[in-house]
Amino acid sequence: MTVTTPQGFRSAGIAVGLKSTGKPDLALVVNDGPEPASAVVFTSNRAQANPILWSRKVAENGAARAVILNSGGANCFTGDFGYATTRLTAEAVARELGDADAERILVCSTGLIGTGDQTFRDRIVDNIPTLVSALAADDETAPAAILTTDSVEKTATHRGDGWSIGAMAKGAGMLAPGLATMLVVITTDARLSDEALDVALRRATGASFDRLDSDGCMSTNDQVTLLASGASGVAPDANEFAVALTGVCDRLAAQLQADAEGASHDIDIEVRGAASVADAVEVGRSVARNNLFKAAIFGNDPNWGRVLAAIGTTEAALDPYQVDVSFNGVRLCHAGAPDRPVDECDLTPRRTRVEIDLFVGEHAATIRTNDLTHDYVHENSAYSS
Amino acid sequence: MTVTTPQGFRSAGIAVGLKSTGKPDLALVVNDGPEPASAVVFTSNRAQANPILWSRKVAENGAARAVILNSGGANCFTGDFGYATTRLTAEAVARELGDADAERILVCSTGLIGTGDQTFRDRIVDNIPTLVSALAADDETAPAAILTTDSVEKTATHRGDGWSIGAMAKGAGMLAPGLATMLVVITTDARLSDEALDVALRRATGASFDRLDSDGCMSTNDQVTLLASGASGVAPDANEFAVALTGVCDRLAAQLQADAEGASHDIDIEVRGAASVADAVEVGRSVARNNLFKAAIFGNDPNWGRVLAAIGTTEAALDPYQVDVSFNGVRLCHAGAPDRPVDECDLTPRRTRVEIDLFVGEHAATIRTNDLTHDYVHENSAYSS
């Protein structure tokens, strides 16, 4: 159990034919309260899919009652017809639940942009009675139904003192900040207000998904939904809850990084000695997005020159000639000049750590990314998503 | 003849052992006047190689007398020793020319970052007498000596009314704006002041090299040098000269694009209907840097959804739901929804045209880029540059 680990939730996942493989592709998570609250964070891409346009309005209406998610089609750039599909989906869920308002039903979609025709609509809407009848408090089927090119289910849970958090995620490509391009549903039975959830969720996503930058590409369909039922009767300390939520999101981010399409290295870029956290993030991201650096890591080449060339393109407070760069614990560049021999460094393990010390301040941040591989090119040229 | 097409110039290119292949790797272009003037544009990367640090000072001293260029080593992040190598190189050129000041000698280097040891220094400095003695007004050898992973020499000339322009360039990767990562030497026998040259050169590079973005990566060693001898005795109209210079730079940019490492498509992204040229450039660049879009083109997949997803990440004035996107003349997306069938579009030719109409203004710009291929990944993982 993941999203039903906390009390007050039911979920389900079924196959309705959106995926050509016949695998599960429609999931529903319902918040049964008794004190429902919610918070949602959306993609910062201005090109937004119909479910994002719909869910933004739902998020303004107070606590969401449920979230329905489909894989096998993004319903993005599908015109007025596509938006109507999203509305009809929410209405069908509300009708089947019996006691719900369509304006309180969040909708998420993931898959190929431009997919959202009559067949897509029918397969979702016609199967909602089946989906609702499959809802269970001990469900194990929802996480698989939101996957696209993912090779594994991504889940995380946290046990607090009398309360808990459960979460599921999908994401295997297009992982870039302003959310890391994914769908995430997080549930908790803690008693917390919409406002408290919103503060905690923004803090958590800012320090986790927003620092995952697999390929610099930002999706049109990103959504992270946090639902609270209040069913535990426990109101945890706000900071304790935020720390736990950040931990859950960070574990999901690590799973997304580890499953990035075609990657052969998971690279953690740790920037230290920055004048601000924002500077540390900017420096780390400039390296994470540098195709030459990423291709070098694929070839097990600890090319520190490409790190410095990437750093030099930022606005961050730094002097490129005062920077240290280490790969997997071996300092290859000291004060902007060669240090240890490159052959002391072994980049064959999948896990790769690049440490960058700017020596101008006390702030730090870690950006998670992946290498640029033949398989990345292949998967993203052969598979349209 | 390229850089010696205009009167008043001599050049030479020789092999001194910097390249393991034994190919030419040291070039010199000398301005013999009688009215020398010059302008230089440098990389906007804050991580700058020693020859850039040196040449920035030279550029402040008035008309440059000569420019010496080596391939086979970037002399970047090589410490004080590397800077001294650059200074010794300029001093040796000045000494051998006999009538020159080292502070008027521009230096350019290209190759692997971190390369610039005693052997590198000796091979350059010790061979400068040979290089100077090889100088000729009908030289054909300089363009080859500045190449790195380039497969062909890049040259362009322009014949004005009694005056001319000659140019040579190198660049086959790390092509991103704020100069497109390359070395360029342009000569003219027109009579023009340093100031007139500077205005013309910035206008020309802004509309050519700055709109070439092969892989989003910016180099530490970029330099575009324009030398005028005044030997024709003709002072062309400033606008006429700037237009001619822009044409020369644009033809070089097209050659750089066509020789980009590992590319299988040359993609021109034409953005129209923008509120400003800056908006058009930002939109075009966001698409040019999107790895998912670039991988799709490699697979001959006209994935217009990825174009819109990239556009949505910009700050430009636009509504993603009012945008048209065409691939090779076939409009696949109209007003943010699917238009013509994707299979009407043939992306098998190397030359690829993506047209994006924003319908918010009258401005336009074209960004040149390339696709993301297996060969790009291979060449940039196997070859350290």
C-alpha cells in the first residue's frame, strides 16, 4: 500500500486500452476525510495540457475530493475537445462517487502530446464506473497505472507519531525543474489545513523535484498533488511534517533520477561555498544541462574543463580561477588549474558525484542529473512522448 | 586565398606537433597596413582561456598588428604558466616581425581545456621563426592550421567596389551563442577606423554567429578578429560594409552548422510574428536547445508537441494556444492543435526547416541548430575537447 497507507483513502488502477501494451493506464485516488484538505503544485511551463488548465481551477475551490490520472495520452494541445474530455472525466468521477462535486476532482494525464481524440475520451469516461467500483483501502494497483516509459513503480511512505504519508510517482524523462516532469500523488492522514499543506508542499518540491534536472526539458503536464484526510486525528508540528514530506519527495526524486530514460549514470552535482542557495542551484544546473559534460560522463571521462566552461556561463558570484572540482572524491581541478591526475578517478559506477567548491560563501545545493547516452537519443527519437 | 584576398595581408600555417596527427596546427595572419585598424569580439563565457585574457588587453591598445592561432590545445585553466606562454608567444611574434610590439599581437588557442604545458609552449614559441618566414601574400595554408575536429576548411570572401573581405573560421562543436564557439579571422583592405570596424563587427556577429546554437554549449576560447589594412585606399559606406560583413559571417555560420560534430540534420528554426527580435531569438533558442526535440529530428519525427513544450518555457510574449508550427513546409500545428497529418512531412533530407508563427507582432529571427544524434554522443564522449 502506498497512497492508501494513511487512513481515509481508497485507490484503484485499471487497464482501459489507452496503452497499446494493455497495461493499467487509469488510476483514481479518493480522499474520504473526515477533514479533507489539499495542495497542488503545477508545471511552470506556459504550454499547459488540458488537465492542468482544469486542475488549476479545481485547486482554487478548496479541498479536492479525488484525483484521477491516466497514462497513454497527455491530452495536451488537443483543442476545446480535449478540455471537454477533462471536464467530462471529472463529472463522471463525481457522479460515480455519488457525494462529490466535479469542481473538486483533480485530473492528470501523461503520454504523447496531441493525443486526446474521441477514442481516448470514450476509453476513460466509459470505464469510470469500473474504476470507482475497484476502489479499495488496501489497493496495490494504482502506482502501475500512472507509468509511461518508467521501468519500475515509484513509491515512498513515512510513518509519523500516529500519522503517516504515502506517495506514488511516475517519471522517466523530460525531467527538468519547475517540477521535474512527472505526476505525483501524496496522501496523509495528518490533520492539516489547506494553507499548511501548501507551505509544506512548496518547501518540499523546491528542495527535491525542482533540483532534479535529467535532460533540461520541461513537461506540459506536471502535477504534484497532496491530499490530507485528517483521519488520524493527529495534527503534527508543521516543521516536522514539512521535513517528513521533503524526505518523501526526495526519495521519489532519487527514484525518478535512477529510472531516467537511457541513462547509464546518476550524477549528483554538489555545489558548495556559494554566496546563496540560488547561486548554488544555478551553478549546479548549468553543469547538469551541459551536453558536452553529460556525454563525457557517459564515456567515463571526468572532464573537469567542461564543468568550468559550464560554470562560466552563469551569473553566480564566483571566480572560475578560484574553483575546485572533484569527481567521485578525487580533486581534479584546484583553483582553476589541473590537480590530481585524471586517471585516479573511476567513473565506471553508475552513481557519480561531482563536487564543486566556489569558496565565496556558505551556501550549498545538490542537483540530480543523468548522463547523455546513445540510449537517451535512441529512446527519444523512436518513442514519441 | 582567403585572409590574404584583401591587399595588405600575409598569412601562413605550419605543423609544429601540437596535433597528434601531425597536421598543421599553428597559423599567423599579419596586417601590413598602411592604415591598420581592428576590432575583436570575445566569448561571453566568464571562464576564459589565457589567450582570451591576453587578447582582451591587446584589443584595448588600438590596431592589432597580427593574430597568431594554434589548434591542438586551448591553454585554458593552465594557471600562470599558461598565461606566460601566451605572452611569450606574442613576444616571439613581435620579435620575428621586427617592427612590431608584443602588446599589439592577438593570440588565439583551441583544443582541450587544461592543455598548455612546457612541451606545448616550446612547440609554439620555438617554431615562430619558421612560421614568420613562411608568411606569404598568396598563402593557402592558414585555414587548415586552425581546425580541430572540423572535417573541412571554412572560408568566405566578398568583393566590394575596389575593396574586399576575406575570412577563415574553425568550429565543429560547442556551438552556442555569445559567439558560436569558434575562432574566426576576417581581413579587409577597406579604409575604416577601429570604431567603424567595431560597430560593423558587433552587428555582423549578432545576426550570424550569435544565432548559431548547435548544442547549447559555450566555449572558453571564442574569438572573432577583424583586421583592416586600408591598402585599397577605398573607404566604403559604413552600411554597405556592415551588410557585406554580415553576409560573410552568415556564410561562415552556415558552414559551421553544416560541420557540427555528429549531426545528421541542419535545422533552421524560423520564428515569425514575434513582438520583438529578442523574443523571436528566445523562442528559437528554446527549441534549438531542447534535447527531446533534437532527438526527435534525428529520428525523422516531426514532433511539434516538443516544439510547443519548449516555447512554453520562455518569457516571450505569446499564447501557446495561438501558435502555428510547420516542418519542411507542412503545417502540423495550427492554433495550438493538430493540423495536417504528420506523415505528410518528410524529414529525411539533412536540411530541415521549422517555422513557428506566434501571431503577436512583426518581428522575426532564424536560429541555426543541429539534431542530437548517436554520433554526437559518441564523439563528445570519446574525444576530450
